Amino acid sequence: MLPIRLDLDVSTQPDVTVVTLAGELDMTTCPYVTQATDTLALKGQTLALDLSALTHMDSSGLNMLLTLRNRARDEHGVLHLLGVPRQALRVLDLTGTRSLFTLCPRLTP
């Protein structure tokens, strides 16, 4: 069994919950992100995924982001992607999905 190649941290602030991901977002690591985010209440809340330390994202990562985006929308919440690295932006661009996400360089107070 391969070691998990993703670090995940959840930080809750009054107006936003930040999930920081570092490492690889792929089919072996996405279930851990889904498990962590499934426990978060999104109703009327902002969920920010800090991807600035992401080293790789594949189509599984994109699918997980799209699912999380849809869940946030269904629960009247908002999903922001922070610090999206070049490789992940390329995946978004190649699939024509960049415009579906709110991209921010970093969390603004």
C-alpha cells in the first residue's frame, strides 16, 4: 500500500472554513478530502480550499472539486479556491471548468 501523499488541515473562522491541502490530489487522496469536507456544514457558509501547496492534481481531484462545488451551491454556501498552482490551473483550463470556480490568490480578511 502506498503512503498517503496529502496533508490536510481544517481551520474554522467565524465567516469561513479553510481546508488547506498540501501534496497530491488524486484518486488515492480524494477520499480523505471528501471525508473531511463531508463533516463541514456549508449552509450559507464560505468554504475555502487553499491549494497553494498542491504539487499535483488529476481528473479525480477535479471531479472532487466539482462535487464539492455542487454541494456548496445546493446548501447555499460558497466555495473558493485559493492559491491554485499552475498545474491545477492547467487541468481546469484543459477541461473548460476554470470559470465554474471562484479563484482567489489568498484569503482576504
